[in-house]
Amino acid sequence: MNIWKRPFIATMTALAVIALAAHGQGSSAQSRPLAKTDAVTYLFPAQVSVTAGKPSPVALHFRIAQGLHINSHTPSEDYLIPTTFSIPDGAGVRLDAATYPVGTQMTLPADPTTKLSVYTGEFTIQARIVATPGNHLVQAKLRYQACDQNQCLPPKTITVPIDVIAK
């Protein structure tokens, strides 16, 4: 190997290691939970039995990770992304209606004059579904945007699996 190449490679390797270490130290602890935590977890039900062809109530339970909040179904500003529940067409089950909880009022340190309507902790969506006869593994969807006190993640849609038995 050329005598000039060894010091160059050693210097570049050292700079790369220093840059990686500095980048790791520069990320704040507050931003880490947003990147590594599932913001919303679907809790239950895993299976429901309903009368085929008739609107049936189903309570869908969710948990938001500690330190995070999501916009309610009716956010306080038009530009905020609401939390929505949906069932795709062709699932053998359709969403007749959904009733969302009332959001909690919250202000952020960066803008204490703006009141946000959010969900924190656990929340329940009261859905009313209509199913055709049979067993249906429904891949419903929950769309939301999670934030902490300083920043928001991009909007996300999670799958909400529901095993619907309609007789």
C-alpha cells in the first residue's frame, strides 16, 4: 500500500467515528421516544359476535404512549390532522357510525394561547358495524398524528384487526 494512503485512510476512519459519536450525543432525549415508541397501541377487542345485517356496537380500545398525545377526532384547528377510524370496502363488514370521545384541552409551552383538543392515555371509539353472515377478519384502520411537547411525527395509519363473527 502506498505510504500516503495509510495515514489518509486512518484519518478518514477517525473522522467518521468522531462524526458518528457527535451525532449520537447531539440527539436530544426528548426526541428519542418519538422515533422508538409505537405511539398508539390497539388494545381490544380481538373478536366480536354480532347479528348479521343489523347495526351492532363495538367498543375499540386504544392506548397512547406516555408523554405523547394525538389530535382528537375534532381538532381545534383546520390544519391539524384528526384521529379517524375506518373499515375498508369489501371486508364483509361496514362501518355504520363511529362515536369518538371528547378531546381534552391542552396548551403547549411554545404557544400557550392555542388550545388543542387531544387524546392522551387510553381512549375508546364506539363503533357501530354491520356485517354480512359469516366470519370476517377485518383489517380496520386508525389514522392519527402523534406529538410530544416539542414536535410531531408524520401522520400514521395502524391496522386494527377485528375478528367479526356474524350470525
